Amino acid sequence: ENVTPLRLADPTFRMEEPTDALLAACRLEMPALTADLDAALRHDLTTTSTARPMVAIDDSQTTDVDDAISYDAETRTLHVYIADPTSVLDFSSDFVQWLATRIRSVYLPERTVHMLPAAMVSAFSLSTTASNRAVEFSMQLPAVAGGSIENFGVRLVQIAPIRRVTYQEVDAVLRGAESPLP
């Protein structure tokens, strides 16, 4: 397997799936996954006045849609949205301790090792049909080439359903094709 370089770079990374006992405990916690522990801090970007197109660019087969972007041309602001599973996780749980050993997904030629157990990937992916909890990273891009980022911010947000676009669709738009987005 192609994991030797990965293990050398990060010897704490776990390739194995969680034990049945850990998954059973996690399933018991699943009903609680709807309560947003950070609701008081979260900014609502789902209303008509605040909603903007948020696009996830991924392979058409991707099951863990964990990021999306939007751009406000008027203010030259790029927004990056990252799915926020931490809004529902109990950091003292055994499951979160296990997750700490798996802080990223790994894409190998022979298989994908998801950060989250397969049963949870879709629960924490950004949705195309429902609003999503996310962490927003915003940066106001420079007005002139070679300038510096003028403003930067990070905040917890609730975003509208995202739009999915494939790499091939983005490539076609960059070559002059009509955008798949309205």
C-alpha cells in the first residue's frame, strides 16, 4: 500500500476504521447531532438579503462535500465555506478522541480513507437541498494586481444549500462555455 510515506510524515494517522463499539457509541450520539452547540455565534446567510451562490467544485463521484466558495464582485470578497461538524460533537467523547488521530481524508490509488466513518460522511457533507452549518473564511482581494489582501475574517455561519459543479464544468467555463450557474 501507498501509506508508508504517510506514516512517516504523520505516525499518529490511523488507517483503520473505528471499532464496532466506538461506532455503536457514535450512533447513540447521532440523534444529538441536530443540536447546534454554536447557534448563538452563528451568522445566518440563508435569507434572501444575505444569500449568495455558494459553489462546491468537486469530482462528480465525491461523497464528502466539505467546502464551497462564493465571490462578491462588488466588494472583491472571496468567501470559503468549510463544513462544521464540530458544531455538534462532544469533545470529551471517545469518538472525538478517535477523530483526533484522523484529521484529514487521504486519497490513495487503491482506496480513500475518509476522516469520518463512512456512516457519517453524508451527515456532515454540505447539502444541495438544505441549509448548512459552516465556518466562513473571507478575504477582500486587492484592487490592483500585486496588492495585498485588504480585509480578512473568520466566522461561524449558516449557509443556503450549495450548488455542485464538477472540475470539467469549471474547465469548460474557463474555456468560454456558458456557466452551469444562474
